[in-house]
Amino acid sequence: MPTAARSPWIALLCGAVIVTIAMGLRQSFGLLLRPVELEIGVGREAFGLAIALQNLLLGVAQPFVGALADRHGAGRVAAAGGLVYAVSLVLASQAAGAFGLQMTLGTLLGLAMTGVTFVVVLGAVGRFVPAEKRGLAFGIVTAGGSVGQFLLVPAMQMAVAALGWRGALVAGAVLAAAMVLLAAGIAGRPAVAASTAAAPAQRLGDALREARGHGGYWLLNVGFFVCGFHVAFIATHLPAFLADEGLDPGVGARALALVGLFNILGSYVFGLSADRLRKKNVLAAIYFGRAVVIAAFLAVPFTPLSVTVFACAMGFLWLGTVPLTSGLVGQIFGVRYLSTLFGIVFMSHQIGAFFGAWAAGLLFERTGSYDLAWTVSIVLAVVAALANLPIRDAPMRRASAGLAA
């Protein structure tokens, strides 16, 4: 079905729910670290490596999966991703050691997520809404990931307590299977930009060369690398870090849930700002804000109250980068190959996430604390903020107006 024939509201709703399930389940995996460590002896570095592989595969495969969605439609890609997602959780529930977790919760799930997270879904939704409303639409879909985090992290905590970590993964697989049905809401092959006498429709190779030669595109990659580092480090290691500081395990679960809750607000606010303010300036403010929030958190005693304040503040800044970054890609290069071009930027995000999940565990194993990982997080936040400021954000000018965004 051509994208023009489908209601933007149906695509927006189905896309948001898909992201809600995919991201909500994914953000709960940090709750499994301690139960897995105690039951089958998988240490934090090995568990962190599984999550790091998941993030890395999600990033490396994303541009190719995004290109498939641009060519064949997001619905088919999302349906396949949802099915593999469910299967990977069932297989992960049978893991007996680190290798099993790394192949299922890491590799297979990472591949599955390429079809059901931001790149494919935002690429589909971006074609249904007018340019002046695109930032808000992207913010709503991004908020879906936070709704999932707010709802599914506590649900997973209860499932782990009632069913054990293996049973909780099976329950998650049942929910993940619903994404296969929801994929119908974003189905439809993308419309190809019309040719004109002045110039033919832009081809994928042309779009890639155009992006490669744009300095701002590379700076977006730098900033999104840092975003991935922060998100994976905190989601994977914060519960264990707080337990090490003597706080109840429930505090860590509540913190992740609060991150999700406040990111609903943050995603909406920053999505709305993407339609009204210069996106690059808002992105720089988010990264500077993260540096301040992390530094303040480390400067005070670790108590349930300080953790709550940190989670709320970091949650507000959590994924507000997504509608802004994807919006900048669409603003500069147009939406015809948005899934592909944003997929490449998202790959940088996931490479950063690999290091955030794995390197933090490695540093803990080597030094006995997360102090160095927190320090690196602050420095990277400042680097990302400075990287976004000089981006040239004017739309690319081409020979034919038919190729513009």
C-alpha cells in the first residue's frame, strides 16, 4: 500500500506502540544482571559484553536494514524484527552461560531490534506527516520508548521476582510477538520522489555521497555516539552500581522507571522544540545538561532521594536527542532516504552504546568501581555539546525542487 493512502494517526500509533514494546523490554535487561550473576556465575563484564554486542549489532546492521525499509517498506521489516525478537528472548531464557547469553540476548536480539526501533519506525512515520509537524511526530514515537521503560521495567522486576529471570524472558517474548501484528500499521512502500525535466529522482548512492561530503553529518555521528554511551552505561549498570552503594535493588528498578517516565515529557518537549528552535542548539543544551546532572549526582551522597532526582533529570534528557538528530537529518537531506541516512548516524549511537555497556563493566572488573566510567561520561557529554554547535543545518540545494525534503 502506498504511504499516502494510510492515515498518519494509524502509522503514528502503531509505530509508537512498536517502539514502546521493543525499547521497554530492552531497557529492563539491566535488572537481570544480578540474578544471572548469582544463578549461572556470569560476571558483569561478560553480561555487559552481551548487552554491548546487542547494541553493536543493532548499530552495524541498522543502515542496511534501513535501506531495506526504504526500498521494500517498513511493515515487512518490522514484522520480521518482531518475530526474531520474540524468538531470541525464548532462546535467551535457556542460556546456561556467558556464550549463550551473548549469542541470544546479544547477537540475535541486536539484529532483531534493527527492524523495530527508531530508524525504521521514524523513517516510516516521517513520510506520513508534513515537514512542519515532523519533529513533534518523532517526539511522540520516541516517547513510546519511554512509556515502555516506565511500564515494562517495573513489570519485568515483578516478573523476575515471581518467575525468575528465565520466566521473565519468556513472558517478554509473548509481548514481543505483538509487534508482528502492529507492523501492519506502518506498512507500505515508500513513495519515490518524482522525476522532472531538470533532473532525475535522487538515487541512494547520490544520497550517501551527499551526506558523506557534509561536515555536519559527521558531527551528528559524534554526538550520537556519546548519547549511546550514556544510555547503555546507565541502563545496564545503574541498578548494580546502586546496589554496590548499599541501596535496595528496588531503588535501581524505580530509577530506570523514572528515567522512562520523565523521558516521555522530555521527548515531547524536545520533539516540539525541533519544529520551533534550531535543532543543533537544543542538542548542545541537552548534552551540556547531561554533564551537569551526572556531576551533581556524583557530588552528593547516594540516597533514595538523590537517585530519584538524578533519574528524573536524566530521564528528561534521555532520548530527546532522537527527534532532534533524526529531524536534523531529514531537514538537511530530505526524507526519501531518511531510514538509511539516520541508520548510519544510529550506528554511531550503537557503537557508543557498545562501549557504554561493555567498557563500564570492564573498568569495574579492573578497578573495583564505576568511578572512571562516570568521569568518562561527563567528558564525553561536553565533547558532544561542542560538536553540535557548528553544524550547518540548512537544507541541501539540488538541481530539482522535486528532490527537496
